[in-house]
Amino acid sequence: MVNFLENICRMIGKMQRTIKMSVSFSGSGLHTGAICVVTLKPAPINHGIIFQRTDVIGNPIIHTTVDNVSHTSRGTSLTENGVTVHTVEHLLSAIFGLEIDNLLIEISGEEVPILDGSAQEFVNGILNVGIFEQDEAKYFFEVKQPTSLFVPETESEYILLPDEEFNVTVLIDYPSDILKNQYAALSSLSQYPTEIAPCRTFVFLNELEYLAQNGLAKGGDLSNAIVIVDKKLSKQEVNKLADLLGKPHLDYEPELGLLNNTKLIFTNEFARHKLLDLLGDITLASLVIKGKIIAKKPGHKANVEFAKHLSQLIRKEKSKPSMPLIDIYAKPVLDIVQIQKLLPHRYPFLLVDKILKIDENSIIGLKNVTYNEAFFVGHFPNEAVMPGVLIVEAMTQVGGVLVLNSVPDPENYSTYFLKIEQVRFKKKVMPGDTIIFKLELVNPLRRGIATMHGFAFVGENIVMEGLLTAQIAKKE
């Protein structure tokens, strides 16, 4: 099994974060209308973001993963073991925007309070109690090649590109004369508290009938949502909607524009809120991203499909072996002199320079490839390429050290290879390359026989892999 932390990059200089002390928020849910209290509590390293329903017997937990998404109509809901929490996106967006990794979120009902329809109160509350850096590096998924996703049902499109930092651009397009094309961009999460968090959710007035008939928006009003009037409705039609929603009647006929002359915080507040929602939904991919996202016509359903796409990319990356996270310049476990005491090989056939790490089940070794190697004289003299069989030989020598490590007196033993299988060469090895070999035992050593799965890396690239079987025997 390849270690997860060796397949997802470590964020140099950035540590995991939680909050210094608990903070609570209270209010009605946007769709249920029920009053609920949410309390954020500090959590230990590698805990992640977890909801806990305190109103349900046993206080069950709900993990914030895309696999737990159960509903995306007018909000994102999570369900685990039959227990649900609704409308999580604004709170998760605040958590993402403030780069918090570990929290326990206790919730006394089934829906996160809508508050003012933005993430601002969550951000303010978290900043008031303070953020604490923990003693563990933050890990992230680095986008290494462009990828895209198109969601036909909503005509949404997402493009993921390599970039040195995380940044997002959102474009929205509605068939409305009031809300036309808009875009919003976030070039750094440091801008989130002031540029994105204050932006409120919005709804078209003519959508309210559908919401009311489906038991939604019971907690919605002009204090927590921007209502867009883009189609002329009579006072009677508006008051019919008011009755469906249990709201007071209007004594006027609304004009086209924003209901009750609501003032926008930003001219592109609608696009910024869609960006806010997107950040909340991609939190469900469960890992920080190093790359650029361009989202066209995002919405909760499409956002979740994109989060699933991200999760698949992350899982694929986890399953791939990658170069071990190790300092090749640190003092080695075994240097060349110590290696010669274990192995019978000598120049020009000693092909391992250092052992960087070794334990009962694995080993990491290093080979510096120089143009002075004897084999370059006759092997591809006009295009210096290290022979593949010698890469295999170098790997077997590293594996031999691993097997010898199983006995208390390795100088009295030799290692002989019985089988070399499933060898694949992926890239050429050239002068100037440094090869890192990593081998792991497939099964525990039995009767002096060991099977090892080995990988050879140059930089982040695998240049060779294979399955090696060796026997250890006492010298005669």
C-alpha cells in the first residue's frame, strides 16, 4: 500500500489550522425556517471538518465528503447513516476561505442558519475567536495538467488548470434583462473575508412559487436574500406568493429590478455569491487545491459534480506511487563505504551510492548517474542512455540491502535474486539524473525469501518499476 502522504504534496510553510476556542451561531434555516444553533469547536490535526447532530440520540456525525451529498436543490445537503444536515455551503465556504482544516461542528437541528444570506457572520465569528496553527503540515492536491468537466443538465462548465496558487474565476449567465452576464475572480484566499464573504444569496421573484410549493424558503425574507424582479407581476400575484410563503402582503406593485430597492454591496455581487457557493461545495473534495478553477454557470448540482471530479482526480493521484518526500542531502543511513561492507559489488558494478532510509518493510536508496559511468562508453555513445538492465541491477542492490537488514549479522550473508517480474521502463535515464529507488516488501520475509515491489524515480517521474524476489543465504 503506497502511503497517502507520499502521493499528495506537502504545503511547504503552511500548517493545518483550527480555531482557538468555540464559537456559536444561532438563527433560522433558509428552507426549514427552524431555529438552530451551530457551534464550531477546535479539533486535532487530520480531523477534517465534521458535523455532529446534538439533537439526535447518540449525537451522530456527518463527514463533509462528496460521497455524503444527498440533495442539491437550492442548497447542498449531507447525509450519513440516515442523518442529514441541510444548506451547509455558506458555512463551509467561510471555513474554506479562512483556510481552516480541522473543526467539529455541533448543530442542534437539521439546517445551518442562513443568517444574513452570506458567509460574513461566520467569518466574523471565527476571526473574533482566532485561528490557531497546528503542528502538522497542510497537504494539498497539485493540479499538474489541465482538465475540464461539462455538466449537460445545467450547461455548466469547469476548467481546472495548473497554477502556483489557488485562485478562482466564475462566470454567470441568466436569461434575464435585470441580471445579465457577470464574472467574479478571487486571486488569493486572503481576499475572501472582504471580497467574497459579504455577498448574499439571491432568488428571482417568479421562482418563489416553486419554492413555496415544494416546502422551501420558509425562513427566507429580504433580510437574508436579494430578490430579483425581472418579470412584471401584479400586486395580487405578489400577494398570492406572500400567502404561500407566510409573509406579509405588499401594498405596492413591485418594479423591475431589486425588490424593496435593496442596495448591492458590489456591482457583481451575484457572481461573487456564486463563487462563495462554489468554494463551499468544493470543500467536499476534502483537500486543499493548488491550481486555477474557471467555472461557467456554476450551481450546487454542478458544483457537486465538479467536487466528485476533483475527488476522482485526488483518488487517482493517491493510488499512484510518487517520489518519496525525503531530503536527499541529509546524512544517509548508509554511505558508500558502509554499503561496500554489505554488498560484494565494486566499481564499475556497485550501482547504489546512498541508503537514505530503511526499516523492517521498506528502503529508499539513491544512485547519481554521471557521464563518467563506464557503460556510457559503449551503450548509445552518441545518445547517452543508462541501460535498463543496469537500472534493474541498481534496484536489486538496494533491495539486497533491505533483505540483509533482516538479520543481525548481515556481513555474513549474501542476497541472490530468484525472479524479476513485471518490469516496466517508463522514461530514459540520462547523465546528470539522480535515481531514487523505493522498495517495499509485498509479504513478510519467510524462509529467507522476500518479494519486493520497487519503483525508480527521477524527479517526480517513475522511470522503472518491477517485482523482485530474492533469497538470503549464509556465506560459505
